[in-house]
Amino acid sequence: MRSAGSVIAALALFMLFSAPTGAKQTAFGGAAAASTAVSGPGEWVDFTLPDAGGRTISLGQFIGRKPVLLIFWATWCPHCQESVPDINRMHREPAENGNVQILALDFMESPAKVSSFLSAKKVAFPVLLDRKGAVARMYRVVGIPTYILIDRKGKVVYRGHDTPNVRKHLE
């Protein structure tokens, strides 16, 4: 049986992503339908968000320097919670992940809730606060978690709901 909170969250996600975005540029140049999880080349979209510690981070500062793995997630997501140890391992073992910059984007939760989760789960990777879901809409995220791997040149080389094999997609 689902809790009322999870049903409300699912309904909120549906309403959020079924509304027009108004964004002129999307990952995949607008070619991908909002309801598909497409793998393949596409374009990155820059954004600037605060991290859980209050610092401001932009995606653009990494493009051209190293690959970036964007992870759209939330503290209430069971799969997201289960993946924390694997993502921590990826973050701590740069030789294994091709020196990938991991940026997790928390979907529309309060800074206090996110900070509490990060502390309790001992999250080691950077977590940005997408408080209004604007970046998730720009990237046409449907479903959490969503992983988007962007290569050093700024091309989207993986998009899906499973943790990618980073080395495979960057070769």
C-alpha cells in the first residue's frame, strides 16, 4: 500500500512534467519527447544552482574539462537511497569513473530535509538544490532517479534510470 505522501509526490511529478516548460533549448535540442528516456548524443544545457552547503555551482564550469554525471533524485525515492553507496564509491574512485564530476540534483525539497538526509546517509558527492524543478524540466526528466552522462565535449552520451557504466559510455 502506498502512503499518501508518495501518491501526492507522484501526482506532483506528473503535473509538473505534463505542463509546458517554456524552455527554448532542451537536452537533445528538443528532439526527445518528454515521456522517453533516450540514450544517445544531445546537447547539454547550462544551469547554476546552490549546493546543500549554500555554494553556487554551474554545470558550465566542468564542460570542456571533464565528463559530468547528472543525477536527478530525491530523498523520498527508495532507489535513490539504495544507490548512495555506489555513487559515493564512484565519487571517491576517480580512476574507476574516468575522473567524472558527479552532480546530484535534488528535486524540489527543502534545504533542511536534504541536509539531514546527506548527513544521515553519509553522502560524499555534491548535491545541488533544484528547488523549483526548473533544471529537471530543462532536461525533460520523467521519473526519478534519472542519470544523464555528459562527455568532456558536452555531448549527452547516456540518459536513463539505471546507474550507467561510465567507462563504457565514455570510450
